[in-house]
Amino acid sequence: MKKIVATLTFLALAIVTLQAQKYFSKTGEISFHSSTPIEDIEAVSHSASTVFDVESGKIQWAVLIKSFEFEKALMQEHFNENYMESSKYPKGVFKGSIKNYESIDLTKDGKYTAEVNGTLEIHGKSNLIETTAIFKVENGQVSATSDFKIAVADYGIEIPSVVRDNIAKEVEVKIKTNYELLEKS
């Protein structure tokens, strides 16, 4: 079922962007880290979908919440059932644009700093995100990385008082992917 939903999400992203030169990935990585004096919590998903439209600078990411893997199975269960309610809110989505996309030359090796802004929707709540991303071109291969922080409370995620000190109020999010050129058919 996860693969079907991920494939449909990716196809929806791809269909929206079939007009111009696009780059995509179905294996983008999104990780998050919460650090407190009591406990560190980390999780990662290796199945995020992303599409980047070179000509308009629009960029989208989508990830199934249940695809995040934790070191401890009990943390993963609590994350999905108690905090993220992943049955009710099955995915996280970012829709945005790169302000300075004209300065990114995907035909030339190098590192390019991009100013990214858009809307991140998690747990049924949407908030504006502004961050930077690094696009790297090496031997024709395009990759991208970014990191930013989000406040758990901004997304209506309630943390029970018994574990409130175990979870940071702000969570560090990191993304990275290797893009492929989306061939027009």
C-alpha cells in the first residue's frame, strides 16, 4: 500500500510539471532530529518524492509519514499513532519555489546556493518555510541538500506532559536527494 501511495504521489507531482525541463527523485531522503538533555530522537525516510522545475524554479517534496524509520520500534509506533496521527494525516508536503533559480546552472559543474521558500504542510497544518539549499552538479549529476528547523507546536502536534521534556520544541529537518532528468514522452 505504501508503494502505491508513494507512486501515486510521485505521479501527481510529475503530471503537474510536464511542460518544462524537470528533475525528479523518488528516493529523496528526509531526516529529523530532536535533541534534549534527556533524549535524542532521530528518524529518516528514504522514499520522499521531489520534482524541481528548472525553468520556473518551482520545487515540491512529498513524504509518507509512515515511511520514517526509527532506531526503536516503540518510538516509531508512538510517532505514528500518538503524535503524527499518520492514519489521519498520511503525508507531509512542501510546495515552494527557488527565488534565485536563474543563478543555478545545471549544465555546469559546481555548487549553487538557492534561496527556497514555500509552504510546508504536516499534520493538517501549513506554515511558511524559508531556507537555503545547496544544489551540486558533478559530471552531469544533480544533487540537493537543505536543512531547517520547525517548531512542533506550529503543526498542532501535541506532546503529552509525561514525555514533554523528552522532545525538543524545535526539530531539525534535513533533506537530500540525487535528481534525475524527467524525460518528456
